[in-house]
Amino acid sequence: MALLLEAAKLDGDFGAREQAAIRSIAASHFALNEDEVTTLFELANQRQDSANQIFRFTHEINQSFTPEERVEVVEMLWEVVYADGVLHDYEANLMRRIGGLIYVSDMDRGNARKRVMARLGIE
């Protein structure tokens, strides 16, 4: 969840839509109830605020997730990035960096982006 927060905060606007997207993703992808999502959100926010580099988070993902699950993580990140309907340059750069660090190919990252855009109705 800390990477989701990183993606959401990067454009300097961590609004209600992005926070709601993160909470929704956590609840649906990890089958968490509202209290569990709130606790996880708070812990991730504290952890993300104290982190200097995303490598720490991506290393954990590489150690624990299958290639297919890493593509799912990228898709979740795209959902957060597009929660406000706009892709900022910093967000696009972060997505390229994270994709490379968790060994998700450009093609898989692009396909994940297209799925999210179609789901959100963004052209």
C-alpha cells in the first residue's frame, strides 16, 4: 500500500478521489473490511512518509510476489494514478521506474494501463 500512497502523493495533490481509490483497491484486492483498510492505510502512510526511496518497497514486492502478481500491483498503481483523471509527468516517470524495479515489462505495464483506462472510461 505504501507504493500506492507514493503514486498518489507524487503530483502534490493527495485528494479524496485518490484516497478513496487506494482504500477501494485495498478492500477489493485483499478482502479487507473497513477497519482493516483504515489501519493498513495509516500504517502505510507512516511507513511511506519515513521512506527515502521506493527501492525498499519494490524489493519486498520482488521477494514476495509472482510475476503475475507484480503486474496486478502495476494495475493497482495505474488505478491510483488515474483516480483524479489526469496523468502527470511525475506519475508517468514513477510508473516507469516502479515497473523496471519490479521487473514488469513495458508491454505488460502498457497493457495494465490500457485496462485501467478502459475500466475508468479515460481515453
